[in-house]
Amino acid sequence: MKTIKDVAALSECYDLLIIGAGPAGLAAAATGAELGLSAVLVDENPAPGGQIYRGITTTPVTAKETLGADYWRGTDLVRSLEASKASYAPGATVWSVGPAPDSPDATGGMEVGVSINGAARVIQARQVIAATGALERPFPVPGWTLPGVMTAGGAQIALKTSGLVPDGKVVVAGSGPLLYLLTAQLRAAGAKISVMLDTTPLENWGRAIRHAPDFLRSPYLSKGLKLLLGANRGMRIVRGVKAISAHGDNQVTSVRFRHGSKEEELPCDVLLLHQGVVPNINLANAVGCALDWDEDQLTWVPQTDDWYETSVKGFTIAGDGAGIAGAEGAALRGRLAALGAGHRLGRLSAQERDRTAAPVRAQLIRASRGRRFLDVLYQPAKAFRVPTADDTIVCRCEEVTAGKLRETVALGVSGPNQMKSFLRCGMGPCQGRLCGLTVTELIADARGVSPGEVGGYRLRPPIKPITLGELAALPKTPAAIKAVER
């Protein structure tokens, strides 16, 4: 593996450029290099691993049991990358991706804007694989912007990268298997979590039960039982929670919740929220990929073929960015995406590609078994996706409330992009990552139509922040000028 720490060290053109060094990106880069492709893996973080395996080569958490055996399996993926001939650029931000106007062949060449250490450059790639992973679903409840309230995933990042655990009275709230995993990891690291507020709608069981046979034959069953048994020891679990709000002046001091006919309030120094993850589609959106609304996962999912190539030629999405499948499934999808790219680039015949992919697909089927049960069971309640209290902030960057959104819909605003003109909603630093789904569903609810009809934010480069100095210092090549104009 060749490590790149400066944009000047990047080649003018690569056969394969992979964005994101999580399980899908690591597997895709190693597989591409195995096929003899010139492959480069670019990632914003200083070390490989993505969110699932974040900090796996640098974490100060050395006790294996704290983060669990599944976390440490990421070591094998990192070793495969290190043993390959792929290039790896840590601390690199991709801020623009678009079709190359003068692609040398029929593989759908792409132009990619990359920044490293404050310097930017535009390079070309014959194929691009985006392994941008997932984001935590927005959880807009009253008080969720108070200091001391954060996502459970944010707490997990602090644990993996720095060995930090939340102090004081900690309450976790939300739903989904990851909530139990994150709670178990934090408790094992010393966090004092005494209460879990489980918001999983009890009525979901009736819809999920028909998918139970696959789940009972899946690896999720034993893992789930272990987490549930551990959670029930030394921690109160309140199920069927239907309302949550955080309270305090300059810091969260209590959490109020309703379950059944009862309402309770508990002292709280830290409130960790989580209600599942959704594909990170911002890059796919900006590139122009066709997206569909998934009624099970209640999110946007890119349209892809059997090799995860999107509607934009030469642009492939692997891993959870193409639909939530978990760590093992993400790595297998990354390998399949690289095999598809290898075939399009002429390194594999269709027969060789299919023969190599057959055992990978078989593993993916096994790894994905039981996912439908989890998707349906842990589908978040509408009350936690579409806030009913008008003063609940939806767009944190611009401080736009649910009430303001509904007022604007009443004026005739039909979708999120028109909403930007009225409220700047989605135009802040996060570029809609924290509010996009909520805005779409809130508008759909107010109009009485489906989210698919309302649509999502339309994004344009720069996909990530870039300084004016970086743009001004770009070489005045046609590719750079086109990337800036785009």
C-alpha cells in the first residue's frame, strides 16, 4: 500500500477511485488492486475503518471485550488493504464528482475534486466507487439541540477514537439494534447508563412477525439475544415510549417521557439519541444519481444494478450508501462493486466476473438474511420523525422550526428545494444531512402525499466545504474550471 499525504502526489488519472475507507471501501480498494487496476482510496479520516471500524488501528480502547468481537474483525480488511498495491490518501476530502467531458473510452470517466491539508486538485478516474456509508437518522424532539444532548453514534466515535465516555447521569433513548450495541459498548467502558427509553412502536411486531423465519435463521438472532440479556442486567428499560423531550436552560438537566398513560421526568446530564441509520446519499444526490423512496427503511436509496453501478455511468455505490446492510454486507458489496468495475474496465470477462462473484453473492445472501425483519420492527414511529410541537427545531444549522415549515407549506410550498428560498432550510454547513429526511416527511405529511412525491434536497458541488483559497489556487486546467463551474 502506498500512503499519499499531499495532493501533488496523486496521479493525474486512476482506473478506480474509491471514496470512504469503511468496510465497503476497504474491500473495494483491495479487490481492485488484486485485479491489477490502479486504485486509490481517499478518506476524510486520519486512519481507515469508517464509522463501524473507526479508529481500529489507533484506538486507545485496548480491551477487546469493550468494543466486541465484531469490531475487531475490521482488522482483516485493513490488513488486506495494507498488503495490496492500492494507494491510500487519509485526511482527504472529496468536494466534487462529475462526468469527465472528454472520457477517453466508454467506461464513463469521472472528474474528482480532492483536498488534502488545505490544497485542492482535480484528478480523473475511469471508475468511481462511493463507499460513503450511513448517517444516523434525524431524531428531532423538543430540546434535542441543548448542550449535553447528542447522538449515540457521536458518543461511540468519542469512545473509539479517544477512549472517552460520557460522565454523570446518562440516559439513552431511541430504537434499533445499534442502540443496544452502543449502550453495551459504553457501559463496558465505564459509562453510568441507568435507563434506556425504547421508542420501538409495539405495533411494529405485528407487521414484522411474518419476516421472523428468516431472522430466526440469521446471525442477528444470537447477537441480539446477547445484547438484550446484557441490557437487562443493571439497567432499567422502559418500552413503548411515545414522547421524549429534553429540558434545561444552558445544559440538559432532565428528560421527560411518556409511556402508556404515565409521564415521568428523570435527572439527566447526558442524553444520547438514536433511531437507526440511513444511507448517506448526499454525494449520490450531487452527482445526479436516480433515487427511490424506500417505504421499509423510510429513506432515499440510490437506484443500482447487480454490480451497484448507479444511473450515472461510471459511478458506483457500495456498502450502506446503497441501502443498509450492516458491516459484513457492506464489505461484500464493496468486493462486488470492484468486480463490476473490473469488468467494465476490461480486466475481467463477464464469465470470470460472475464466477468470482458467485461465492461472494452467496455470503451476501447469508449476511443479509433477517434484515427485512429488523427494518420493519425498528421502523421509527412517526412522532419521532415528524415533530408535532411547532417550536421543535428541524434545521439545526438555520434554526428553522417545524411550525415555520408547516406555515410555509400552507403558503403553497410543495417541496424541500422551494422551501430553501423561503427559510434557507438545508443551506447550512451540514447541507441537509441532519434535516433532509425530516423536511421531506414533514412536507409530505402537511400536504397529505407520499415522501416520494415530495422529493428531497437537490445538492450541487462543493459536496463538502472548501476554502476560497483552495479554489483560487487550483491549476487553471479545463478539468479544474469545469469542477468549479459545476
